[in-house]
Amino acid sequence: MTATTYASTTGRPAPRQRYVQCASAAGLHRVAYTEWGDPDNPRVLLCVHGLTRSGRDFDRLAANFADTYRVVCPDVVGRGLSSWLANPNLYAVPQYVADMVTLIARLDVDTVDWFGTSMGGLIGMGLAGLPDTPIRKLLLNDVGPHLEPVAVKRIGDYLGKPARFDTLQQGVDYAAQLAQGFGPLTPDEWREINTPLLREEEGAWVLRYDPRIAQPFAAVNEEAAKLGEAALWHSLASFQGPVLVVRGEQSDLLSRETVAKMVAAGRAVSSVEIAGVGHAPAFLAADQIALAREFFIGSAANGS
């Protein structure tokens, strides 16, 4: 499918907007993604967003990494510019993993490095634990196999609820309220990452995701949650590449106890905690981006 190059209004390099066709048991759907850097660069960083967010959360990080990587930031199906699934029960990690495998095949590379925030980290763990995984390095941004129930309830309380706004700014402010754990961002930063989450519809602004993603989220019972958690612990233990677990100091989703268990369970897992933020660090600040560069680029330069 053809690529669209956006004009840059921020002084950063402009990304290319692309799409890839994927399949589910209910039919075909398109996954949108932005691509930064040299399109022929075989070194790919895949950045995958949280539950109701979009790939445009990573614009600033992607522009920073485009000197070394081809950076690819998908809108997970049901979000952003991607299609909505015909069967909402398929909004789950197995479908997301399958879509990412298709995307990686489209990119025509054998390996990728993975930056996953929240849901994006769950998808990354799911793929990392498979035999012959294409993932080489894995950064998990404020997520692990065990999710704290209080945070799951908090997310469930707003997920899929109808919301309409008279102005774009009202929508930006609403999304900022939901994401206040990102930290003390400026008004311009909130507009930068939240504007792509909204679309105009019949004279109002609405959130750009399928509200039916709430259905399988709400349907997860205790037994299913335990099975899913066990599978992710197995994936983490099976993955042979380096893993960096980033935790927001005030996170209600990822506990320090879970981080310690992840470090002990994995083969090459390290962790870092970012002060003054909760769920999840936004990676807009220079020091946070530098942290990611050290893991993905700096350590590689040092021979690891």
C-alpha cells in the first residue's frame, strides 16, 4: 500500500504514514503505522502503545532514534487510523501478536527491537516468548506479567464509555486527565500526543478508538487472568535477549514487587524507576529518551 509523508510542523523529521493488511478469524483489516528514518534500514525499532492510545505517542522518541533505526509505530487494530475488528471478542493479545508478525513481515526484516508501553509491552512479551521470535531487545514501559487489580479496575471504569466534546481542546484535556500518570507534561505536550486520539464527527470531537475493546476487557474473569499471567511469566523466562523494565515511581499498575520478580525470572532483565510519574512514563523528556537510547543503542555500541 502507498505511503503518505506528513509535513513536519515541529522541526522534527516527518514520518511516513503507511498501512498493512492483516487477517483475523472474522476477515481482513488494516493496521496503520508511521515510519521514521531510512526506509531501507534493516535495523528496526517497533514502538507499540497503550490500551487506548496511538502510535503517535512515540513521535518525539521516534524522531530521536531515526538516526540509527527505522522506527515503526503502529496503531494497534481498533485504535487510531487502523480498522475496527468485525468481532470485538478478538481484541486481545493473540490477535495483536498476529498483526505485529504480519507487520514485521511487511518490513522485510528478520529481527526488531521492541519498545512497549502498557498493552504494547504485553504484546511484546507475548511475541518474545515464541520460538524463533524476531525480537532482539525488549523495553517494557510500566508493565509486567502481573497487573495490579486496582489499576485494572481504574481502566475498566472509563474504557469504552461514550465521550463527546464540543472542542478539540476539551478532548485533549479529557485524554490528559485519563493519562495523568504520564507525569507533569506541558499543555503543548498534551496537545502533541492527545490530538491524534481524537476525530471530528458531526460537529463534535470523539475518541479515535473502537469502544467495543471494553467488551473482552470486562469479560476477563479471575481464572482467565491467572492463565494469561502464567503465559506471560513463561514468555519472560523464555526470552533470551536483554529486557529493560521501566517503572513509574507512582505506578498503580506495576508494583515494585512484580519488577523484582521479573528481574529474577528473566535471563537478562534489568530495571529502572522514573521518579515523579505513574502509569506510564511518557518518554517525551530528554532524560527518559536518553534512558531508552542507552538500552537500545548505547549498550550495543559497548559490545553487548
